Amino acid sequence: MNDLIPRLAARLRSWLDRHFPPGAGPGLAPQPAPVARPAPPLPAHRSPYGLDGPLDGNVSALVRPYLGDVLAREAAG
């Protein structure tokens, strides 16, 4: 009579292991390893201004607006 509880516990454990194997419950199964994906390719390099070549300061006055007054005085002087 003294070993009734351990025998019942062992039988219950064997019955549970047969009907509910370890790892079969929700949250008990190991998480699958994440799949390593290659990084997407980078886009082709382009100028932040949308131009392929350098800007010519003599053609565009907007490149050096602070010289407008100086050049006007030199031309007048």
C-alpha cells in the first residue's frame, strides 16, 4: 500500500507520454531556426543632384550666388 502513489504516478506518466509525446503541445515545440536570406542588391550609384558630371560654376549662377555682386562690381568698375 505504501507504493500505490508512485505506481499510479508512473502509470499516469507512461499513459501521458503515449498519448501526448513531449514537444507536441502548443508552445512546447522548439521554434524553427530563422532562414538566412541574402541581402537585396543595392541600386546603382547616382549623383544626389541627378547629374552625372560636376557642375560648372561659370555656367550656372545658382552655384555661387554670393559672387553675383562681386562680379557685377568688377564688370562695372
